[in-house]
Amino acid sequence: MIDKLMIYEIKGIEKDLLEEGNIPMLTIYLGDQEGMEEIISMEESLMYERQLQKGSKVVIGPDGNLFPLSMAENLGMLDEEQEIPGICLQQQGNWQAEWMENYMDALEEMDDLLKPQ
């Protein structure tokens, strides 16, 4: 796990001029709660894949690319005690276990319905 990461909000996105044969890139303008600003460049396809847009809350990962908070938490990048406005990491991190428990309950109910009475 990485030490506490700075959480940013995407403030603006600009499409870079594309030279022939190059990968489409974007320039992303970030800001945090303390007014710090950061500018990074990232592949357009990766931004689309991660469903990032203006207003998204993100962290900068070890590879220099942006990760939405939910993905960063699921990958173990965030400290469990790290406060994130509007997101409870403990609840968010348990969604897989909760889903599996509900799935197993549904299977048991189906099994009970299919047993000869």
C-alpha cells in the first residue's frame, strides 16, 4: 500500500494536437482542496476506459496515470484511514464480499425451491 495519496479533482481537459502516427493524448488540469494544481498528460483511450471526466475525483497512480477513487481503493492504493469526502472506503471495499454473500443466499433459496417437498 502506498502512503496517503493526494486526491485531486479534474478541473479541465484539453485534447493535444495529434501528429500522424502518435497516440491521442489529453492534457488534464487537476486541483486539490488546498488549492494545489497539477497538470498531467494521459492517453485519451485510458481516460475513456476509466470513465474520467471534468469533476471526477482521482489520484495519480505510481505509473503517472489517473485512477478514479473507486479503482484506486480496490487496487489497495489508498490508506484505509484516508478521509475522502462522500466516499466510505470501508463500505466501498466490502462490495465484493456483500455481492458474493447475496449471491450465495440466492443459490441456497433456489436449491430449497428445487428440492422435492
